[in-house]
Amino acid sequence: MRVIAAGSAHSVLAEIVAHDVMPIGATFTVLVNDDAYLAYAFAPRSALELLREPELDARSLAAALGAAPLDVPVVGAVLTLTIDELARMSPGDALFPVDRDNMWLAPATSDVGFTVSIAEGHKLVLGDGPHPLLEEKTVDKDALALALGDTPVVVRVEIGLAQMTAREWAALGSGDVIALGKRIGEHVVLRVGGVEVARGELVDLDGETGVRIVSRSGDTVA
């Protein structure tokens, strides 16, 4: 929308009526330094018609987003824990497994991502997608009777970070090579519902890769 005119109610209404003989109006009470003022807003009906959602393909989306910087996490594992297990998690604890051969490139708050593999020089090769990071499972009716502490939550293990512009992210295709902003395993972030809950480091135990908790986030539910 755009402002056609501003001023006294009568003068503004006269301007609006010139565009639409049956405008839509609203009345507001505005407080300024504890003083109350009555304000009127008028708009032609044509200005309030529902807008259609734009149809954006990858090319137009990339052009619209431009050079806005993005940090896209590399997800090395998606684990299911109970709330009790998450609350008891403390520095020194380890979570398994982390599969370096099956990773995703996915925004921090997204449940879907693109498969990736590690190339030489700390780079990623983009696979296909987008795919859900965790397969949907049917819920047993008996599970509804479980206590809240036994309710499962999904924990994402982010083992790296790819830095790119929004234009580059929107234009990605299968087989593209992406430089990593931070080396794989330099630090590990555990995230639940898009919120960071802990940080850790990759460890190897009996040939299996896991995450040892280094610190808990202050946002974690105790």
C-alpha cells in the first residue's frame, strides 16, 4: 500500500473518495505523552484486495534474496532422546552414533535438507534433496499414556558450517561443491527445535563416531 494523503479527516476522506466512492475506514485512539488523540484511517477497497502469493522458481528466488549472508549447518546425525535424557545430559556424556557418510545440509530451523558428502580440502559435494532429516514414524496409541519425561524429542547434531550468500543457496544443484566455513568436527552443536542446547566434540569409541558433551546452553530445560 501507499499513502495517498495525510491531514484532517475531512480532507483525507475527500482524497480517498476521489479514488473509491465507498472506502473502508477505521478509527484509532493514539496516545502521545499520556494525551489521547482520535485518528481516522481510510483506504479504497481496491487497496485491500487479497494479494496472490508470488510464484517463485529457483532463479527468481535467487535474484530476490541477493547477497544476504547465510550460515547453513552440516547435520551429521539426528537422534531421538526423551526429555528426561536431555535434561540429565551433562559435560562428559557421549551420544552415538554420528555417521560421516550420511550427512545433510539444512537450515537450523528446518526439518528437511540436502544430502552431502565430504570432498578433499574440507569441501562438501551436494547430493539430492530436499529430504526429511528424520523419517516419520507411526505413534503407538499406548505412547499417549507415557509421562511427559518419556516424550521423545529430536536432537540434531551439527558437525560443521557452510557459509554462502542467499543467492548461492537458492541456486544450489546436485553435484555442486561447497566450501566449508569451519572444518568438520571443529565444534559440534546440538540443537532441539532450532534452539541450541549444548556443544560438544567428535570422539571415536571402538570404531564408532559419537559426540562428547563439552558444555550445556543456558537455554536448556533443566
